[in-house]
Amino acid sequence: MNDLDRITINSNQCGGRPCIRVKDVLDMIAGGATQGKILADFPDLQPEHIRACIAYAARYLDHTVRATA
């Protein structure tokens, strides 16, 4: 299974945002939380889910940035 396959988007869950608690996991990472802390707070997740959140964010932000004059 591709890590990104672990992320689902359903208009009836998470307000239509990508789910595995992507935003929660990314917020925790940004705040300095360790993988162990994230897994302790969300016992239904596995390390692969955390990698999927990071991969999702990387893909979401992967676009060309044009310099302004």
C-alpha cells in the first residue's frame, strides 16, 4: 500500500478535509512532537500514517513558484 493511500477525503468526515487527522498530525510535528508522542495521542495510527501525512503535505505544496518583478 502506498502511504498516500492511507489518506481519505470524504465530505462527511473531518469537514471534507483529508483524513487520518492530517492537520492534527502536521500541527503536532510543527510543534516538535515526536513520532512516539503522536502515536500515543492517536493510538489508532501507525508510523505509516505519519509518513502519509508528511507525503500529502509535500505533494500539496509541490508547485512552481513564479518570482514577481
